[in-house]
Amino acid sequence: MFDNVTLTADASAASAGRAARGVVTAGGSFVAGDVGDVVDGRIEILKADGPGRRIPLDRVARVVLGSLLPAQAEKLAALKDGVMLANGDVIEGEFKGIEGGKLKVVSVLFGAKSIDVRHEAAGVVLRPVTAGPAAFEVRLADRSVIRATAVEAVAGKLKVTESDLGVVEVNGADVVEVRRAGK
């Protein structure tokens, strides 16, 4: 089932050379979208073209708040924990949440800080990515990359099962590529 499947669509959104905004799950998937508030232990991922998603914060490894150049994305990925500012500076500390466009972090060095999400913050590292095995990698037009344990095509949609996200339903038109992981 789904051996060597490739679905193609306009991938121009993915070719801008910058890391998109969104979250990296603990399992290594990337969910693209604008980051909203953290409410009841869940982080909101807002989508311009449809309903967003709320992901449990304990399933999130990294939050990408700005459109990052490759070198910035590498620096964010290399952090143990803390906040990377848009200017490249790092504040090591405990992430306390996002509310009303303000990121809250408590640092031993700087104390409690409130950082503007849109203009000052580039990203947050909460925990390491501990990607387990995935059978498929599903790439979407919005630049999301889902490491799936299972995929199923149903009535023009793709049902994608991911360890941190559960079952995600994706419109077929939004799928850029489905491939076996590791290929």
C-alpha cells in the first residue's frame, strides 16, 4: 500500500529558502502556521486558509516564530532550551507561554521577560526532538512535513497518523508529496 507514491502540486511556497513559522513536534514533524497563544497547555497553530490546530505543549520540541534563514534555523535547532531572539541572541530559561502576542520566559540571568512574538522572538526550544521510526513522510503545500506512522486515502483526503498529532485529515489538493520515510 502506497509504495513509491509521489503526488505533485505547486511547491513554490516551499522554495523561498527560509524556514517557515510553526512548530516542530517531539517526534520530528513540522506543522506550519502562525503561532497563537498557549491556552490550557496547548499551543495554537493558526492557518490563514482554514481551521487551525491546538497541539499539546508537552508534544512540542521547538516553536518557530519568525521566517528563519537556514543559518538561523540551524542555530535554533542546536539550542538545548530557551529563546532565540530575532537578532540572534539567546535567552536560556524556562518558557512560560505565549499570550496576546507576548512570549514569557524566566531566566536565571535576566529574570522574568516578556518578548514581542512578531518583532523580537525568532524561536523557542522546549525539549530535544526524539524522532522515532516513521513509515511515511508527507509534505504539504503550506510547508508542513508530517512524519507519519500510517496514511490512508479516503474520499479526496489523506488521513495521516502521527505520534504527537494523532490522526490529521488533509485535503488531497494540499498534499505535495507522500514518500516512504528514509528514501
